Amino acid sequence: MDWERTPADTVVVESEEITLRDVVQAAADGVDTPEGLMEVFGLDEGTAGTEHFQSILDVFLPAIARMRSGGCGGG
């Protein structure tokens, strides 16, 4: 899935109604591992949808880091 182009309200973990927005917000709040996300959301390993956490972090952690450094490339 192309997480960069996926709408923020897309449900990632259906059983808990966790959206892409929720995952990205947790990453912005400092959670930087799939295990950390599972802990924050109170999920067990193997919960359907958690297999996407790493690929979501791979897309959004660099973007979050660029925004924090002021290097987001804006005009």
C-alpha cells in the first residue's frame, strides 16, 4: 500500500478502529517502533493490521524528522 497517498482516515487496525491518522500521530508523539505502537494502542502481537506498522513508520518517520528540523522543503 502507498501509505503516503492513503487517506488519513483509512482504518489500519479494524478490530480497534485505529486509523492511519492515529498511527502517524503516535509517531509524531515519539513512538518509533511497531512494538511501541502496539504498546500505545494496547494491541497483542499478531493483531490484524499491526503488520502494516513498520511500513507506515518507514514512510512517516523521515517526514516527521524533516518537519522537526525545518527542512520540509516549503517555499
